[in-house]
Amino acid sequence: MKYKAWVFLILCNLFWAGNLIFGKYTAAEFPPIWIAFLRWAIALIFLIPMAQLIEKPSWLQIWKKNWVVILLMSTIGVVVYNYLTYSSLQFTSPINGALINSLTPALIMLFSVIFLKEKINSFQIIGLIVSFIGVLTVLTKGNLLQVFQQYNKGDAILLLSILFWTIYSLLGKKAKHIPSITMVAMIAIIGVLIMLPFIILQPLHVRNVTSLGITGIIYLGVFPSVGSFIFWNKGIKMLGAGTAGISMNLVPIFTAIIALILGQGLALSQIVGGMIVILGMLFTSVKKKASESKKGLSLNKA
């Protein structure tokens, strides 16, 4: 059983790593808003039937009771976060993207303490500090004394995107009562509708699109959006949220491996910063209680 769970989690994180790699290629051919729109439009082809067959939701009733939180989560999590993420990949590397994204669990924890008055232990505080140092190592290319000087534009945009994702994640705690697949589908539906007028205003130049770009869009819509969602939730059910969360440290590792296979370079600051980030995330995954509620993600992020 545990073997299967880890296979699911490895595949889940591999797909998330691929999101950044393929996102980099698609960002060279598609405007960011088009990438976000097409990704979730494709995902809905699978998510809506899955929700209907497995959860059999009352769509209209769920919308009427939760429209405010669904609208906010759609705007922040589907539209703004995805737009900023794919915009950042026009200027930064997938490896930097994965390492900066690794800061997300620590930020969610920090914001939960500030705004939701949740409590954390000393290990988690150490983990937060170590994680920030690791990301700063990547951002400053190892020159931590230059922390207040100029950053790569893409890294700055990516930092902004994970702040929005953190807000989205806190909002998700208000929607835990909605069946998981249904929630992802509804958020994606509203997000796609919100993006519709923006893609009309920004026409896609089809002549610039190659088979690689099309493959990338299909990958984004199927694997990180649907495949990771399924495998993540299976892993959580088998191992619990705490153990599954540790597996997210695989994303920057997989991203680096894929990037190296594709011939992209790997800087020493990325290696050192990545190791520091992973160390920090191991600290933040230490809980006060050994048992945790087994709950799934509301939307696939990376």
C-alpha cells in the first residue's frame, strides 16, 4: 500500500515539475493569459465528467451557497496566479521557478499564523527562516549581501504569484465542505469565463505556434491539472497530509533533472539554495501532533 502511495506522489510531483518546464516553452509561443485559459479549458474536459460521475454534485446549489469564495478563488488561483506564473517564465528559468515555489508551504504557514491565528512549533519557525534563506540564495545568485539590490524580473513576478497563491490557499479553508473534484471544476469554470474577454482582447498569433507549443499546452491541461490532482489525493488518503507534503520537495529536484536532460545549465547558487530550501521544508513539515486530517488539494498549483 505504501509503495503504491509513493508511486502516486512521485508521479504527482513529476507532473508538477513538468508544468514549469513545459510552461517555459509555451511562454515563448503563447501569451500568458492564453496559456492559463487553454490549460484550464482542457482540464475541464476531464474534471466536469469526473465530478459528475464520482461526486454527483448539485452544481447550482453549490454555486448559490458559495459563490463569493468560489469567485475569489477563481480570480486569484486560476486567473491571477497562472497569469503571473507563466509571465515569470518568460524571464526566469524553470529551476528558479521550482525553488521559489518551494517557499509556498512556508508562506501559507506564516500567513495562517498572522491572519488565522494558527499556532506553529519551534521546528516550523526554524523551517520558515531556513526556507527564506534558501530562496534568497537563489534570488541573489549566492550573494546574500545584495538582498536589497536588483532581482531578475521573472523571479520578482514569481514571488508575487506565490503571494497570491498563499491568499488563495487561505480562502480554500473556507470551502473544505465542497467535494474536492467539484470544487476544482467550479473554480476552473469561473476562471475560464473570467479570462474569456481577455483572450478576445489579446489575439493569438497562430503562425508563431509550433507543435512543441501545442504539446506543452496539452501537457499543462492534462498532467499537472488533472493527473497531479488525482495522484495527490490518492497519496494523501494512503499516507496522510503530513507525509505527502514532504514529497513536494521532489518538485525542484525533478525540475533540475529534467532541465539538465534538456541541456539547460544548473548554477551553484541553485544547487545550494535548493538544498537549503528542502532542509527548511523538512523542518516545517514537523507537526505538533503526529496525526493530521487527511485532506486533498483544492487546485493543482505548480
